[in-house]
Amino acid sequence: MSAAPQPATITLHGRKVVGGYAEGAALVTRDTISGWGGINPMTGTVIETRHELRGRSFKDKILVFPGAKGSSGWSAAFHVTRITATAPKAMLFNEMTTKIALGAVVMRIPCVTDFDRDPLEVIETGDWVKVDGDRGIVEIHRGPRE
Amino acid sequence: MRLTDSEQAMLDGRDGKAKQKAMDLLVRYAEALGAERFVDTTNVAGVPAYYSPVLLDYYKVTADDAYEVIYSRFDLDSDEVVEVPRMMVNSCGLQGGVDAEGWKTLGKSYEALRMSERSEAASAARGVRILKTCTPYLAGNVPKQGEHCAWMESSAVVYCNSVLGARTNTEGRESTSAAMLTGKIPDWGFHRDEFRFATHHIQVEVDVTSVMDWGMLGYFIGAAVEERIPVVTGRISRPDLIRHKHFGAAAASSGGVEMYHLEGVTPEAATLRKALGSKAPIAVIPYGKAEQRRTYDELNAKASDPNVDFVMLGCPHAALEQLREIAGLLTGRRISENCKLWVFTSRAIKAEADASGYTAVIRAAGGAVLTDTCSSIAQAVPPGTKVAALDSAKQTHYLPAIMGIQAWFGTTADCIDAALTGRWNGRRP
């Protein structure tokens, strides 16, 4: 046998932040994300200068990122994405802050944190990800990479 | 999540629908954080039911009938519109996007003014103090040491924790609006002793004295520690309120600093050991001449054209001493025809500046003293602005990206010189 084949499915276990179920294509970044001043909530895109996702849309994606940064307007900016129907389908992140906790709650999308493995190491943009927020279980299916 | 009897009563709706919806949101928020209980908060600073065109459109309301709809559905994240009663605890409103007097100078529409006025009047009728500033601590809301607060506005949060020794996380619009009605906020983060110790030790090896020096030091530290807590030792002079204000605002914008310690200066840092909670720092980071110069160059990297057409001061909102300094530099002089000067402050401080004659001096020189907002928040610069001059590291961080302009960073005197001459002559330290 040569190198072990990549398993078709990887499962991560974490802690529920907001319950619910969603599945979709992953959008992964190693950069933290600013809300107010960092995204355009009318279009659901990252606008921060020098951000690796600059110009990219997170609408209907499973957004995988380290956490929130910047202005206290984080929750309100992401809350508006729910109203404009440009929100992600789910969020997976590592660093808990008041900004992201409140934002996750008012976006009403499943969110999980405190994982047994770093989701930034495991998930790649384009993977198909199933998020069971209530149980804190995330299933990753290798998808066509972008 | 453990609720007291009175908290459970609110959640069960025994104190009315609005408090029930507010508690429901706060419980969801606390559970998301992993908090186990609430603390009683007696001081809330937010932007209750702040109106915007997108919200008015979405909820199909006008500025005249929007308050309870927006408060319920957006601020409290409730599917049902509830009657919003008088606020339960000391609450104040922070900065908005338009100056009630200088809205035309800012290029704002009458409709924008009207939205702001209607929202403000409805908040005032429910007991919210209309401070309209990012510096509530300069406008009459000064929390006591140890007081549990629920504040928005990163530069005010860092001041509240670090300088006043009061306790707040960086709250958001929804959590502050819920806290105003209930007097509750999750017992998490900066409300807890063990969360407030320094993690990073910054050793200052160059003299840090001027307001610009403190702004650069804050900007450097924010980038170095991100969301962690620095303790600063070394060649720092004892800073006044203005230096704290510029330092904290800078650290909270290049990073996410919500609290800092200055050895022998801030209330929870009598000694380095106390600030660190007797633990070793994660990192010891030097700040010398090289780091200071690099920070200055980074802040000035967004400018190349020495012809300045806009000078904006007052980020965070100017203190009276800053308006005095600006008026002193402008006395008997006239700013360049090619340049505009806008100075932002709170209504409270402007009233003092009016009484002291500073506003009249600044106006006579061709400048404007504006309140309630700033260029970044209002997304407003004079028409045709290409190159700004700023004395705030925070504003320099945000404004070029928000407005697509160049910006120089320097001292207040450098900026006033630019306003008078239309040229940037700031010098690298």
C-alpha cells in the first residue's frame, strides 16, 4: 500500500453555540473577520483591505474562520446580512468573543466552536460540510477544491 | 445557565413582553458564550433602535412609527413587536451618523436628519441619556471602579476597563438594548477577575510623551497582541485622559484590545506582578526607536500627495483641552482656501467650548466644530476630498479604507499647519 487514502468523510466534535442544521460548501479563511467596516452587509462580501477573502461572498456558505475582530458593530453588521439574505448558512470558528457570540445568535444560523481538531487545518474551501449545531457535530466531505 | 428568581420571572413574561423578549435574547447570548449566570449591570451604553434606510425598508415602517418595530425585531431579535417601556437602568446613547446642527456641512439629507431625530426622541422618552458620543466618560457618564457595565464602542470599552477599572465586554447593539430593559448582562470575560490579567509584557525603550507618541504606541501594541491584554512598562510618562483616549482607541483598532495595564498607573496594575496575576507573560515585546518609526511609517503608508485638502480632528471625540489647543493654534489665522477643517466632539464638550470661545475661534479661522458623529461613522468628507490629515491612529486606520482617500498621520499641530498651508509638513519622530 502506498499512502493511506484520504477518508471520504471527516467528523469534528465541538460545542454548540447556536443550534440548528445546515449544509453547504465551505469558505475557509485564516484571517479574523471584521463586521462593521469589514463586510458589506448588503452584498454579503468581505471588503477589508488586505483580507484574503476580499471581494468574496460568504452568502450561503459554511464560513470557517478563526473568529471576529474589530468594531462593536460586528453583530449588527452580520445581523443585517440575515435581513438582506446574504448571510452564511453556518459558522465554524475557534476564538470565542462577545462579538461573535451575539452575532451568531441574531443571525440564527447553526454555529459550533471548541473543536477536538482545528477546523482551519481540516476543512478546505469547497468541501461539502454538514453542521449539526445542536449536537456540535460537523461532517466534512471532500469536495472539488476551488 | 442558572437564573435567579427575578431573572426567571422576566423570562416567563411576568414583567411584560419587552423584558421577556430581552431576557430571551440575553439567555441565548449567554449560552452561546458558555456563561453560567448574569451580572447586574447599572450602566449601559448603546445605540437603541438606531434607524437606517435598510431597516425602515425591510420592516416597512417610516421614521415616525419605527421605534418599537425596530427595537423589537432588530434590537431584541424578536419576531413579535412589543411595547418598549422605560429603560430599567442608567442608559446612554452613543454616536450616530449625522450631526443634528451640522448635517448640511456633512452633506447629509433632511431625511437622514429626521430619522436620527425621531429615533433619538423616542429613546429620550424612555429615559436614555442622549450623549451622542464615542466618549461617554467625557460627557458625564463616568462608571465607578468595579461597576459592571454593558458598553458598545471599542475605544470607550478599553477606557472603561483600563482607566476607570470598571468592567465591560465589547457589547453589541442587541445586547445593550436588551440590557437597558433588564439590567442584566452575561457574567463572562471582563466581568470576571481571572480574565483581566495581562498576557503580554510591552517594554517601552523610547520616550513616550506626546499624544502622537501614545497613539503610535497603542497602534503598535494592538497589532502585536491582537485581542490579548498588554501590560506596559518602561519609558512612559504618566498619561493624561487625552493620551489614554488616543492610546486605547489605537490599540482597539489595530488589534482588539479591550483592556490594558500601565505599570504603576492604571488601577489594576500597582505592580507588574499584580497586572500579570503572578503569572509569566506569554511574550515580552520591546518597543524602541525602530518600532516607533516603523509604526509611524505604517500609519503614513496610505499617503503620498503632500497637498492636503481635508483635516479631521476629534477621534475619539475631542476633549475640551484639545479644542483649546486647536483654537490656540488658529487664533487670528485663516485656514487655506484649498482645505477644510472639521473638528468632532460631543454635545456636552461643545457646549463648554462654545462658552469658552473656542468654537468661535475655530469658526472664524474657517473650520467647523461638529458633534454626534465623525467622518468614518457618517461616511462623510468634504466633496472632492483626496488627501486628509489626521491626528488619530484610529481614524487613520479606518478612514482611507472607508472613503477611498489618502491620509497623513501626525500631531495636532502638524494637522493644523496642514489646514493653514494646504501642505503636509509632518515630521517622522
